[in-house]
Amino acid sequence: MAHSVAGTLDHQPVSIPVIPVREILPWAVFGGLLLLLALYFVGAEQGAISLIQGHVVHEFVHDGRHLLGFPCH
């Protein structure tokens, strides 16, 4: 059984929300730095040129490294 809804359409212009860049910029920079740090640990932290001694970080991100296409063997 089909139901129909009758009514008037309000043709008011839709206001697009304004996103202030000054409020987003610090969070965007913070997120970008976190992504660069994650990229370093997944892509470059391999033990030979590592900032952290040992292979703990390498083993922790080993599967993610292969998933993203970084060679490590």
C-alpha cells in the first residue's frame, strides 16, 4: 500500500555552514605531524638508522609495513 505525503515545499535557500580556518588549522597541523611520525615509524624505522635501539618498533609495525608496500627484508 503506497502512502503519499502532501504538503508545501519551502523554497528557502540552504545556508552552507562556514568553517573557520583559524579553528581548524592547529588541528590540521597536529594531525599532519602525527601522520608524518607514523609514516616514519612504518617506513623508515628499520634498526640500522633507527632512533630507538633494538627491533621492537620494527616488529611492532612489520605487518603494516608490508601492507603499505614498504620493503623491509
